[in-house]
Amino acid sequence: MLTFDTPQEIDGLIESSHPILLTDKTTIDPNLLRRELELVRSRGYALVEQEVEIGVRSLAVPFFDNKQKVAGAITALTSMSALTTKKLLSDILPIVQNVAEQLQIAMKAGRSDIQS
């Protein structure tokens, strides 16, 4: 969700944070992190493979409120052995994108049971 902040907000957070290496795959280099955030923004989803926990792969798709601010994200999490990256992207990503899109539609329609 950070990727949709302004460049100044992103730089401020990166510069003030002290990232922790959770696994040998965790991105802690500020320049690599900025590049990854640009990639996430351009493709519209985040893909994480063993960066938080060994053996875990996930993807996340943001959904936006009426002001086009990120309201949240829909995440699919799986073990590395259960689904390949290719299968996760070809089979699961479209479903997650659809759920995020439906949430945005509901929020724009002013559904009272959807909070922004």
C-alpha cells in the first residue's frame, strides 16, 4: 500500500525506517526497495516470495476509496510447495483482482456496510 503514496512520503518512510532482515530474501536496501515499489505500482499488485517467512508466497492487490486513496488490500497467501508463482499469477491473481474491483465498486456506490 506504501507504493501508492507520494514519492516524498515513500522517501520519508524509507529514510526514517530501520528494516529488519526477516529472511535472506527480505529487501532492506533502500534503492532496491524503491525499485520494487515502482514495479508494484506499475503492475498493480505485490508479489512476495519468502521475504517475510521462508516457504511462504503471497500476492496482494490494493483497492481504493472514493478519493482514490488506498483503502486496503486483498491478499492471497500460500506455501511455496502448494502453488508455483506461475500458477498463483495465472489462476489466483485474477480472482483477487476481481474481489478488489468489487470492493471498489461497492465503496463508490456508497454502500453503508463498506467502510473507507
